[in-house]
Amino acid sequence: MDTMTLTSPGAPGSTAAPAGPADPSARTTTPSAARGSRPGRLQSLWRGPAADPSWARPALLGLLLLTLVLYTWNLTASGYANSFYSAAVQAGSDSWKAFFYGSSDAANSITVDKPPASLWVMALSVRLLGLSSFAILLPQALMGVATVGVVYATVRRQFGAAAGLIAGVVLALTPVAALMFTFNNPDALLTLLMALGAWATVKAIEQASPRWMMVVGVFIGLGFLTKTLQVLLVVPFFGLAYLVAAPTTLRKRIVHSLLAVGTMVLSAGWWVAVVELVPASARPYIGGSQTNSFLELTFGYNGLGRLSGDETGSVGGGGGGAGGQWGETGLFRMFSSSVGDQISWLIPSALILLAAGLWLRGRRPRTDLRRAAYLVWGGWLVVTMLVFSFMAGIFHEYYTVALAPAIGALVGMGAVEAWERRSSAVATIALAAATAADATWSFILLSRTTAYGDWLRISVLAVGMAAALLILATRWLHARALPAVLAAALLVGVAGPGAYAVSTTAQGHSGSIVTAGPAGSSRGPGGAGNPGGAGGAGGAGGFGGFPGGQQGTAPQQGQTGTQGRTGTGGGMGGLLDASTPSTAVVATLSADADRFTWVAAAVGSQTAAGLQLGTQLPVMAVGGFNGSDPSPTLAQFQQYVANGQIHYFAGGGRGFGNQNGGSSASSQISSWVQENFTAVTVDGSTFYDLTQPVR
């Protein structure tokens, strides 16, 4: 029984110190030395590295295939998903200038309130496949499959194939991952790039390689161009792990780390420099800023403002310890009623196994590679979780997808480490405690919904507790019983989140605010219905009756309907979601379109996005996402109208100008239009014909 392990016989691990018989991490076999020669590319693809057991590569391919099926089988049910980003994708597929800047429309009036890297990927897909829900969302699903593969490959390097597979399964079945890898927010690409950064960091530590540290910098830089400062949360422990464990001198470790920082700055800075140096008159307005500056957007609205809650132009105030529109902050925020079922299923187990892993590796040499891996993934989890827990500004549940790779990696690594070292009381107790904690917390989370009845939560609790007790008694169990005990513990770990993941992909999601899980799941503060910044909205619960995202059937491209209409006069769309314009509206706006730069203008990006996706023609988003950006000013808008560049103005568009110090230009424009131009009603929606002034 003592010879049974979860790792492959040649799994590479930490070197430089003798280990006991139950610690295969002491072996010095490296991936390159273990491969050997294998005949045939197809056979090589199926068999994988010689160091792995024969089942490892088929199991990996099966995992990737099942992940692809899970993420794509109902992909188009979400229609255009977050229309705010889909409109920018449509614009980028039509105009290379809009592509470069991430403009909301092909005429380049204003950008989205994020850098454009994620839009680049989707826009290229649309250029290749044509505008459709499938073309927009397919890259997101493929990013999910790639992230699972990257996490597997990273964990496998030091802990073996079994650990990698556990990590991949946990990641794939995390509910918020199943949501974000089938949705078009930037978080999918951000998560993939952070996982690639961890992979490159591990390789850099193994080889003490400045080139691989520069690769880390490239991935982090691209992450910045995806969602600005959030990617930097993983940087401290990536750097610390290299400084601690790379097998070279301290001077070289410092130099290599500085090279990584320099590469990161260059990878992101070239685009920022272009945006800041190009005259404002020659580029679109930077959405989300009050001064037309990407630096202001980065360090204000999308930066320090997220921590303090002081976000000029956002709708509503910050959270704070007493709670707020973004939910109550505090150490247990990730376990709250609004966040817990999105991400927290295995967080207690991951933390237990992280602590045990660091304890078990405590006396290893400085260059111990497994301990370095714990620093990389553990630092990622702890730092990001703490920032999410205490940030007082805009926070939404789907942000937590950034935790999923770290949770999966720590569970896989820690479980295998503890099993290999089960002769140690610390390891056995840690593995049993992790199993019991998972069963207990899953029972609590499943008790918050009635979607699965009582059988699932009771089964998870009963089987989990039994498995935990049997793990404590492994030395007295027959060897043939051990696989069943391990299988039970693993099944308990993924049963609850797996059910939520399947429920998530079985239904469509639309709007800026979306959450994972079965339809009708209850939500606490800070959730669905809460207003927020673009791509910054996402949650569950209610707020003041504002229209928002939804779970359930989403409008498909080309489908008519009235979802999201708000305001008076048949306004097209709401603050957090767009409506699909009717055929009559599309025909009206498209008439004589070649005479105008913008076929219409509307307050708020979601209102404009719905019209733009329906017509596939430029629509100006007055005031940006919240209607609180000074783009355009009243004088600029009046000049556009005088030049005959805008045909219609959509009535009833939702925007909240002058919020938290934001501009009131959109309100001034709306009032001026209503006072001076003729209103027309098209299929229940009100528009103002800017070519027909009131006489």
C-alpha cells in the first residue's frame, strides 16, 4: 500500500535534497530528459511524455474535449451577451482604427472603458466568420479550454499528471469560469494570460532563465492591455518565487526580475504611448475618463477608485464595511450569499492544502521547486482574494474568475503532496480536513438553492465525511479500497460546482451583470440589478429597480423584441443591457445611412449598442457607458448636427450623467434635442430626427 502514489514514476519535481521513499519530488528527472524517442507523431500525441503513465495523455485529451463540449454546446444561447462589448467588436471588425483603439462604434466617437486586447481577439474572429453570437463567443470558449490546458501543464511539471488533471477539472467546473468562458467580457483573456504568466514563471524558476522571465513580462503586459491594473495582483508572488527559488546568484535573480518588469512595461506601454501621444482630435475619446486620458482611466476609475470607492462618473457609491451598492466588504466577502456559490466551493480546501504543502516543504533547500510553485499559486490566490474582499468600489461576482486557476492548482498540488506524504500525520490530517471542509461548505452552498433538491447536498455531505474519516484510516485499509476512497473525495470536490457549471452553460446570459448557477438562485447585496461601469457590472441582487443583466434566454442577433427598454417614449435599452431593435427601427435608421457618419446617437453605451448591433452601422454613445463622460460636449454635438453627421437621436436612453462628479453633458444634449427637433415614433420607440428642426 505504501508504494501507491498519485504521480507518475518520472514526474519531475524539486531537486537538491534527499527525500523519503514517499516523496517522489526528490527525483532529478527533467521533462526534456524524460521524453526519450517515441515513434510517430500521432502516437506521440496520444502517449505523451515517457515520464507520464500511459493513462495521463488520454485523460488530458478527454478533459480538454469535455471542457470544450461544456463551454460550447449551448454557446449561442446568450446572443450578443454583453452588447456593450459586442458593439465594440462589430466596430473593430468594420474599422481598423476602431479595432486599434477599442472604439464603441466604427466612426470612432468613444472607446470602451477598458483597453482593447480582448476585443482584438473577438474582432478578428468576426472578420473571419462574420458577425454572429458564435463568432464573438467562440474565442472565449477556446480561451477556457486553453486555460485548463495551461494549468494542467504548469502543475504537472512539479507534481505529476494526476495533480494536473485534478487542477484542470476543478478549474473547468468552477461555476464562474463556466460563465466567463462563455461570455464576452475581458475576464476570459485576462485569466488565460495570468495562467500563462504562472506557467512561464515556473519554467523560469526551473532554468534560472532571464528569457523566460521576459516571457512572463510579455504575458503580464498583455494582461494590462486586457483589464489594466488587475493583472498586477499576481506579479508580487511571481517575482518573489523567482527571487527565492531560482538556482542562480542573488544578483542575477534581481537582474532577471528587472528584465521581466522592463518587458512588461514595453509590452503594454507601446499602446498606451500611442493613445496618449496621438492628438485627441485624431482618435476617439477615452471612455470612462473625464479628461480624455487613458492614464486617468487606468489609475482612477479602473484603478485606485476600485479600492477606495471614489470613482468619478460611476453610478452609486462605494461599499465599505457596512455594505453598499457593491456588497459588504470584509474578510469573508468571498463566502457571502452573493459571491460564495460563484467561486468559493474549494477555497477552504485550497487554503488548508496550501498551508500543509508549505509546512511539508519547510525544510527543503532554497531552490525547492515545489515550494516555489506553492508561492506562485498561493500568492496569486491570497493576494487577489484579499483585494477583492476589501475593495470598496465597483465589485462584481464574475471578477472572481481570476481566482479559479489558483484554486484548481492548489487543490491538485496539495492533494497529491499530502497523499504522497501520508505517512506524515500533518499530511493525512490536512487531506482529511480539506475533504471534510469541502463537503461541509458544499452542503452549505447547496442549501442556498432549491434547484437540486436535497439529495445532492445530503449526498455530498455524507460521502465527503465518510471519505475524510477513511483517509485518516488509510494505513489500516486494504490497498484495493484506496482508489474508491480517493475517487469519493474527488467526486465530492466537484459535485456541487459541477452542477452549478452545467446549470450555467444550459442557459443564456445577457447584459453587463451576470452570475453563474441555476436560474432563480438567490443573491445578496451587490448583485444583479446593480448599476456599474461597463464590463464592470456583474453581480446579483437588486438595486433601485434599474434594468440589468439577466439569466435565462437572451435575445439572439437579428431577433426583435423589447428587452431592456426603459424610460419614457419607448427608449431603446437600459443602463445595463441593450434591447434588440425591431425590423421597422432597423429599416428607419438604415435609410440613407451613407449620408451620415452616425445613423443615430443615444445616451448610454448599452442603448447605442443595441441599435448598432441591429443595424451594423455606427451609433454614437453619448456620455459613454454611464452617460457621465463629457463626450461629446453640447457644443461638439451641436456642431455634428450642423454638419449633418447624425441622423437620429434615440429618446429614453438610460444614462446617469453628473454621477459622483461626472459630466452632465449628456443631459444637456438630451434637453437640447428634445427642445429643438421633431420626435418620431417607430414601432413604439421614440427618436428625434436631427434633420428636422422644430419650427
